[in-house]
Amino acid sequence: MLEALVRGRPSEVPRREEIEAWLGVELKFEGETGGWRCYEAAPAGGGPIARVDARFERGGGRVFVVLVVAASPPIHEAALGLVTGTELPQLDIQPQIPPEGTVAYIFGPDSARVCWQFTAKTRRLRNVSIAWSAHEGR
């Protein structure tokens, strides 16, 4: 279910309304920081997403969305089949993130990158982040 949701994401830098329609949530304004407008939502229904954090650059060129995955029931890396050999991801290993470090697989071009972050030892999915940019390399 989560994989299909991520595959169905907007392909271009989306507006807030497009994110709301894609995820079926109403984003609530949380504030501004460093040129970004920050929003949050808690999807109803007890699905795999516990919280949505979204940031929209004031100039409109970048959007960053984090889907924080519910702890229960856990989703493990083996159940997702992300690395199939057809598209090799970039790896981001962060051993200092509590409680056991993380490993992230990053897919896609700079214009729409998707990052799946797992705990390092138990390989439980922590979050999925999607970053859109109208500017290559940002």
C-alpha cells in the first residue's frame, strides 16, 4: 500500500492542495522557518502513515514531504522489495541516530527524490521522504 502511494506521487513540484489530494489529508499550518512554510497532518484511519510533515519553499521551487510511518504494525524492508537490481539507489548510513542507527535508500533524479529510511539492525521502516525541486542539484 505504501509503495503504491509513493509511486502515485506528483511528478512535478506540487502545490499544497496537490499534496493534500494525493495523501487525503488536510495540512495544518505550523509556522515559517528559514524561507519555508511548514505544515503537518495526522491521517485518520490507522493506516501505515502516523504523521505527515510538509515544507514548501516560499519561492515555490522546492517541496519536502516526510511520511512518518506508524510503529505498529511494523513495516520491514524485506516486505517492500525496494532494491530489485533495475534501479540501484544511493545509500545514506547514519549510525548515530537512536536507537540503532539508520540506513536509507534514495531513488530518483534531483527533481523528485524518494528516500526510504530504515532502522539499521531490525530494518523497520521509519519514514519515507520525498523532495521535489525545480532546480537541478538542490
